[in-house]
Amino acid sequence: MGITIYNTLSREKEDFIPLNPPFVGMYVCGPTVYGDSHLGHARSYTVFDVLYRHLKWSGYKVRYVQNITDVGHLTGDTDDGSDKIAKQAVLERKEPVEIAYKYEVSYFDDMKKLNILNPDISCRATGHIIEMIEHIQALIEKGYAYVTDQNNIYFEVRKFKDYGKLSGRVLEETKSGERINIAGDKRNSEDFALWKAADNSHLMKWNSPWGVGYPGWHIECSVMSKKYIGETLDIHGGGIDNVFPHHECEIAQSEALTGKPFIRYFIHNNMLTVNGTKMGKSLGNFIILKDLFKEIEPMVLRFYILQSHYRSVLDFSKDSMNAAKVGFDRMRNSIFSLYKKTKDRKSEGTFRDVDEIFSQFIQAMDDDFNTPIAISVIYELLKLSNTELNKTDSDINKLTYISEKITIMTDDILGIQFNTIEAGVKNHEDQLISFLIEMRKQYRAEKNFKMSDTIRDSLKEMGITLKDGAAETAYTID
């Protein structure tokens, strides 16, 4: 069996069959860079990072494109108001380009801490104004867009018969104030902006055939995905809040121009809540990653995110994060013991029981990227590892084989790094435990079994089990 994906377009799981296998074109909506990244960003981009990693591990040649929105995203996501970046530029008394660059750097810094791979292409909206103008002009010529007396350009939604096929909405459900303010020059309230005229006070503006202005938010993704992937994308991803209106509008303005299907598989991660409430600045529960990373390790957050399926609502709380840390530390300790035993070794041959468990992991990932099941399978493999480690005559070749599979599961596919976090601390722990083992060995040689047993029992209480072998004493961390 191959990979199956839940397609928002069809509302069911489908076998993944790219347009031109083994090549896969994948586009994910990137951040609007007007502020530091938050918890919602961590969830969404971790999800698509794992999807990207698993597709590549499965043999696909993936081109992952992600945009950086540095113009056109208006406050309130309406067709009126100020640009979010321009508004922040006024607040910080900087040029908009300074704001965009500052928070773009901040975004990639946070993603690096989460071990999120950079996309193959990271493209900025301001670098594609010419292509946007060309796309808009073509839509006007085909009769799907119109220029108003105020030199604004809108896509005429009623001309595109399939509008609503992604979200399931019909035009009658698109009410005033729900997604757009009704501008006086629109033909219909549901029409959305492709280009807006700019007055002298607007900070970000470009020359166009219709006068000085700036692009709407939706047009950038259609233009950039077409340029770097093609007219039809295999995968388009984003948060569930992008389904309407953003992705619905992308479909309309893309398919109206090309006459071809825009997306084969739409993938959306579900929303994130904080203590059961939607996260928002006005509610005082808005969590910035840089602040969160002062309290928890970024890898613990990544582990926490992947314990929930991407299509499920993820609720963040201190209790749930603490529980995730316990699970993370448990897994890390077991992996540390395994890696310590198998360091610098390569396995010879295979082991059926290991392969069967590893196969369960791949099956979970192939089944719509079911990371919670995949993580539970890793625990099963670590149980097998711990059992082998506790044997007097443990099979080092089997342990090495397990270690190699664990590396694929954690490092390569899930992107969870255990062997690098707190490496210095772990090294000191290793040295301290080794020192106590040598002390115990000396006490035993002196027949001081009381002190020898005290060291063993004290370590046991701390979750460290000693195992005396014929040549040496090994230990495992429970």
C-alpha cells in the first residue's frame, strides 16, 4: 500500500498519486511577516515539515515552495483597511521592508529551533509584483475581473461557477461583513480584491496599468505557485482557517485563468486552542514562540505537536505540555541508553521482530501522516530495545539495528532530535554514572557489599538500572 491523504476537496482519504511521479509539487502558505512567530505557526509548519520529510523518505522528489507575505495582507483580512506590515512599520517607526526582513529572520530562527527544514523555495510577494499584474490583466481580458472607476480590480465571483467547492459555501452564505467589507465600487459583495489603488499615504505601492497600487492578499499564492511548480499543484497546504476565503479565492483566480485543476490534494491542519479557547491577542492567551522557548525545549514542543493528529484540534495547556515533557524525557532516556551502547557501530543483517515494528510505523505515517500512532510504535520498539539492553548477553548487532531504525523514525521522518539536546548535560551524566559504577566495582573488590548495594539501590531509585555482565557493568535509564 502507498500513502493516503485526507483531501479537503473531496472530504475523504484518497490514494496519493502525484501528477508526474516521482516528482511532487508542494506549496504551503507561509507567514505574514509583521510580528514574531506564535504557537499556531509552530503547529502548522511542524505538520508540513513532517509531511515533506515522509514524502522524501518514501522516494518522492519533492519541490517544497513556501511564500513569505510581505505585502497585501490587510488588517482583518478584509478588502479594506491597512496593510499589516505597513501598520507595524508605523508603530515601530521603520520602513516596511525593515519590518518584513526583521520578522522573516525571526520566523526562520524559530523554525530552525524546531528543526523544521527550510523549503526548497522561499518566495516573497514583493518580488513577484510583475507576475501578479500579468495574471490580473489576463483575468480582466477573460472577463473574470473588472476595473472600477476608483482603479480597484476585483474578481467577479459569480462568473466562476465552481466557487465554494472547497469550503462548501454558496454565494448566499457569503454575507456582508463575514469576510469582506462591501466597497462602494464592487459589483457584488462577495467579489474579492486582486489589486487596490493606493493614495499618497499608503507606504507600499507599485506602478501598474491601472495606476499606482498594491496587490490583494490572495493573488500572490496563485502567481508564485504557478511560477515555481506549474498550473496544477500536487499538494497545497495551510491552516484550516485558510480554507475560506484564502484558498477558495486561490482556486477561483487560478482555474479561471488556466482552465485546469489548480490543486490535486488540499491538506489543512486543524486549529490550535489554549486552555480550550481560541488563541488571540485580545484574549491575553497569545503565545509567542520566543517566550515559550524560555520555558520549554523546542523539541518538547515539536514532540507535543506530533502527539496529536494534524486534523484534530490541538489544545495547549501547561498540564498537557508537562505531560508531553514526561513522555519526551522517557523516550530520550531510552534512546540515550541505546545510542550509548551502539555508538559508531553498523548493523549486519536484519531482525524480523524489529522490521515488523518498523513496518507499523511506516503504515501509520502512510495513513494520512498519523503521527500519534507513529510515536506509540516508537515506544514499542524502545521496549524491545530495553529488554535487549537488560540481558546479560545482549545482542549488540540487534541493538545497532534497532538504533538505526529509531534514527529513521525520529530524526529523519518525525524530525525529533534526541541525541543533540542537552548533549553536554547527558555527557556529564554519563561520566558521573560511570564514576559511580567504578566506585561500586572497587567496593565489591574490597568485599564492602553494603556500600556496593547502596550505590546500586540509590541509582535504581533514580531510574537507573545497573546490569552486571561478565566483563563490564552496563546501565539503562528507565
